Amino acid sequence: MEQQQKEMELANGKVNLNYEICPTYPAQGEIFKGFDALVTNILGDLPLCLLDGYIGVDWHTVVSNLEASFKSLGKEVRFVSVDQALLPTSSIETMVQPFLGGDDPIFGTKTSLSLVDFFDGGRLKSLIYNGSAQQIVVYGCGAALCSSTAPIVYIDLPKNIIQKRMRAGLVRNLGAQRLQDNKQTYKRFYFVDWVVLNKHKKALLPHISIMADQQESDTISWMYGDALRKTLKQMSQSFFRVRPWFEPGVWGGQWLKNHLPGLDQEVPNYAWSFEMIVPENGLVLTDGGNQLEISFDQLMYQESENVLGRAHRRFGDEFPIRFDFLDTYEGGNLSIQCHPRTAYIRENFGESFTQDETYYIVDCEVDAKVYLGFQDNIEPKRFKQALEQSFEKNEALNIEDYVQKFPAEKHGLYLIPNGTVHASGKNNLVLEISATPYIFTFKMYDWVRPDLEGNPRPLNIDRAFDNLDFSRKGQAVIDTLISKPVQQVLDEQSSVIHLPTHPEHFYTVDRYEFDDRVNILTHGQCHVLMLVEGESIELTTANGSKHVFNFVETFAIPAAAHGYSLRNLGQKKAKVVVAFVKDEACLNQ
């Protein structure tokens, strides 16, 4: 997608910004458009086809269009919904209840269920019985469970489109007969529905005949499974950039809205940019004018060893590092919060590793602050009482009596291992470099403000106090939680600045600074990168792949690329942040 250029004022002067809202990767095969093409090329002569897909697909629209396409060919086809084989709703609700966290409004535990558990096995087999010569298309989430031999068409859907349809009242949970509150629907998505559907998609990926994308309501994009798998293979040896997406929030700011071309200007703010979060982002493939978006996890399901290299032993097909922006420019402070310790997140939520974070300051105003660690005289009992009283009476709290506040410094890295009290203050553009888990935030104090709908924001004071590390206070915060850069000169025009992370962080961060170019080896690790100062850089990988990346665009170099070079295309020094898994962390299980 071609973007117009804009200029913005930053502390380091004017920079031509050409951020690409919808980055693409060339497909290794043709991408087709439309239901007619799908029926003519694939479905027209199949006695049985399994039309599977992710939750949120508009099956009514899909089936209506396919029926019309078959009719235009003079063919009558029997469409059978796999939902006919689902267990009764009451049975499904009983089955999933242990994973939904009871009355907790946000948290549950990742399910151990599989998609087949939602169905009556006998009914599944009966769906494909055909007493006539009529063609059958079984459709819906789980359709491929009906047969192990019939061709599979799989329809994927980006997570932001699923959530948009959820908010419009168009999507229910698996097997549900009624709509729920959006927060409850999302909670079950995260802890149950997405878990079982991801397992199912992973199992199907090697066997899918057609991969399709139904985010456009009136048409469909699709490609052959062999071409998809070839594309993923090539991507795992060169580079990739996911499609970012953006969300408003109560503390959200104006930096992203003002400086990224193509963003909707009608929203009040943008609090987050999901730059690279495996469970949320998609990869957009392109072939001429046609595009197809697939979920990021498909790359990991097929090529995790190529992508992660040595870290594959520990993380399997879970991509371990995420990048996202927190924008508080002209906005507000984030809530005072912490994240769970490793044992706690495993035992309570079923995650395999925890939400260890860092804040990298890409831009900030002179008054911007970072809240980090406790005051030296912290008294846990008194602090908890003050938090509970503030919440119960809806009264503001002087949080600086308990939590330290530091000036935000551009290009500074603030370390937030699990259990650390923290928050970004207003007037920051924070690049959050973190372990991948992303919803496990225990809010303790939220400045007595409602959410965007005017409702009280839930706090998690008890959970926070189960995890807070009160030894992170006073001088220890300055000594251990604010990274101390170490510079190494590479040649007369380039250097690398190592930004050490905390011993509990399994990843580390470097910043390469160069006037002309720099060569970097992956050393068997996946590198996640962002140009944090400068205009644009040209990437060249060891296999000859080339691409230009612009200021504040996130991209990744898989371990299997082995090495790459970055060439500065701007007039001033380029600065590129690179995050990767520590070698010693690869051995930890």
C-alpha cells in the first residue's frame, strides 16, 4: 500500500516518515480473488469438500456466495453445517467453565481441550453420508474433523477483524447460542476458543488444499496450499514484517495519530500499536494487485526451527519476543501495575513463560516520566491499604509516596522484570520490548478514571500483591532496573551499543548506530528490529533478499537467514534497535 510522505518534528529534528500501514510479502504463487474462481478451479467437481475456518468467519455470506457460484455452473450442492454435530450448548458451557476463572472479569486458564471435544463423534461422521450423487460441502469451524481424506479449504481471519465483528455483535463463542458481554467473550476467546482452534489449524496446515481470507465481506481471497507453504519456507530464511494494528485507550495519546499516514483520524487517540505480537498480528501476502492475510502463527507452525534457531529448543512454535508502542503523548499516565512471576503465570493461567518487559523511549517531551520500583521506605501493608481505600472511595492517591518516578530519557531502556511495579507517564512514545504474553497486567491504581465507555476499570490489587517484589526499591532500582549502555566501536562509521537487560529477562537488546552500513550475523537467533532514529534503511539478507524499512517500522530476521546488512538511506546517522534471545536462555526449560 503506497503511503503519502509526512514530516514530523522530533527532538532530533525533522525526519521524513513513510510508515507503511499494510506491509506485504511476495507470495510464491498466484493469489486468486472471488467465489466464482474458487468454485470453477477447485470445488466444481469434488464429491466432498471440507470448508473449515477460524471463529468469526461470516459463514452465511460464504455459503450464499458459493451457492450462487455453483448455480451459475448448473450444479446443485448440499451444504451441511458442522454445527449440527456440536454438543449441546449446556454441555459445552460445563466443559469450558473450569478454564474461565470464575467471576474474574479478565483472567482464566489456557484450556487443555481440543476442538474435537466440542463435537459428538458419531454425528460428525454422519454429516458426510450421502445417499445420492449430489456434491456435499461441510462448512464451519471444525469441518475437517468429518473426514481425513477429503480436500480442505481453510478460511482464516485476522484477530482485529474478529474483535471488530465481536463488538458489532456478529460473533459468538464456539457452541454458544447467545451473545455475551464483550469482555467475557474475549476472555473465552483467549483462554479456550483460540487455543483449540490454533491446535486445529496447526494440525491442518500441512494438508490444506486452499488457504483463504474472508475479511472483506463481499468477496474472498485465496491461494493453493502448496504455494502458501513455499512462501512460508522462503519467509523463514529471509525476513518478515507483520501487519500492525492500532487501538485506542483511556490513556492513549496523539503521536501515532499525528505522525503515521493512513490512520483513522476519527478515533479519539491511539494507546497501542501492535507492531509484532504473534497471537494478534497477521502476515499479508501479495501477488500483483491481490492480497491474502494469514495469521502470524502459521509461519511458526511450519517453520519455527528456521525462525527461532537455537531458541526453538525452549520455545517451540511460540514466538518469544513482542514489540508494541505505548503512546501517551497529550494523553495520560498508564495504570500503576505489575506482571506475574513465572511460577504464578504457569500455575494460574497456563502460560509457559511470563510477561517480562522493558520500556525503550523512542520519543518524549521534557516533562515525561517513567514510574519504576518502590520508594526506599515502602511498607507493603500500608501501600495495600492505601490502594484499597482509593478504589473503594474513588479518591486520588499520591502514588509518589510509594513508587519512584524518573525522567524519561530518549533512547533509554527501563527494565521491568516480572513483579516490578511500573507505569509509563504521559508524553512518552514507548517501544515496549517484551516477552510475548500480553494481557497479564495487574493494575493497582488507575488514577480514578473510567474506561472509554464510562465504566469503572477493574483493578487486580490482590493478584498484584501475590507477585510484587518489594526488594526493588530505592537505589537498587537505579542500579538494576535502568540499563547502563556499553558501546563497542565497529569501524570509523558504525558502533553497537549493548543495552543490558535484567538477569530475569530471557532476551537482550542492542542498538546499532551507523552513517553508511553495518553487517550483522544472527548467530543462530531470530532478530527483531526497529529503526528508532533516521529516515530509512535498506535490508539485504544473506540469500539476496532486499527490502526498505522506514522509521519506527518493526521487522524480523529469522535465525536461518544467518546474516544481513543494513544500509542507511538517510542523511543522518541511523539507529536500529535489535532484540534477541540470550544464548543461555535457550537452554532453560
